[in-house]
Amino acid sequence: MGLNSFLKAFLPKDKIFYSLFEQIGENLQGMSNAFVLALNEPNYDKRRADLEKLEDWEHKNDNLSHKVFVELGQNFITPFDREDIHYLATALDDVADFMYAAGKKIVTYNVTEPNDYMKQMALIVQESVKHLSIAVDHLRDMKNIRAITESCVKVNSLENEADDVYTASITDLFSSNLPAIEIIKLKDVYQDLEFITDKCEDATNIIESIIVKYA
């Protein structure tokens, strides 16, 4: 038996979910940090390679989400509603999925130089994920409701900020003289970047629902 399996045997079953959600939050932070670094990498080939590595982070998130669902099917005792656990795991997985999708499109569409809009939205994503992870970490004891609420409010504010950047990027894009195919590509990337912050907000909405029920 490996060390992780040994420790898990002594971990109260309802606590396993907290541990898994915290691991997901940590993985999302690592992924968002890697995403920002990749977009700011000046070397084209290295930037492509770094963006392609986002798939590894996304796969890790899939595996952690799968573990949540397995535990949900095996355990009768859960720290909060089974539906809320499922919804939260799904929402957090969506954050990773759209981050990977945005990075993949930048590679697939051969965006040779990420522009300021992409970099700005990536920074907003990074900040959103940080505060989302803080909220997730505080679910374990729910003693610091204020910290959870503040993080959720911050994520909501960042989503609004991302909306503003997205609107500016689209306005600028459609007033440019770029070929139609390039406009379509960039619009698609901008949209996925904005979707990430939407998914962060979805996750915090679920967290807020949980604390209303159980705090």
C-alpha cells in the first residue's frame, strides 16, 4: 500500500472531498500561472511548447474531478449536499477546460504574438483563480465566512473586468483592417478567455450557495 493510500485509509470519508477540492484549486492556480508565463514568453517555439503543456494540467484536473465523482459514488457521508459537490467539481473542471481550450486555439490558429488583450485577460484569469482557490480552501471549516465571501465578491468583480476587456477587444477587432479569417480566430480566443472568468464566477456562486446552507 502506498503512502497516499495508507493515509487515505485513516482520513474521515467526508474530509476526502475537502482534500480533493483543495488539490483542484492548487492545480488550477498552477495552470493559470503557467498560462500567463506562456503568453509572455517572447520565443515563439517555446511559447507554443508551453501552451501545449497546459494539456497536462487539464488532464490532472480531469483525474482529480474523477476522484471526486468516485468518492461521491462510494461514500454515504458527505460534508455538504451531494448535488453541490457534483456541481462544484464540474464548475472547477470547466475552468481548466476553457483555459486549455484558449491555449490550444492560440497554438492551432497560429497566433504568432499574443496581444495586450490576451495578456490582460490571462492576468484577470490568474487573479480570479487565486481568489477562487482561497474560497475553496476555506470550505474545510467554514469558520471564516468573511474570507469566503470576500473572495467570491472579488471573483465577481474580476468577471466584470474581464467583460470590459472583452468588449474593448471586440470593438478594436471589428474596427481593424485584418482579414475576416483572422478576425474570426481572434474573436474565438477572446471569447474562451472571457468564458474562463464566467466559469470561475459559476464556481463561486455554488460556494456561496453552500455557505448559505451550512455556515
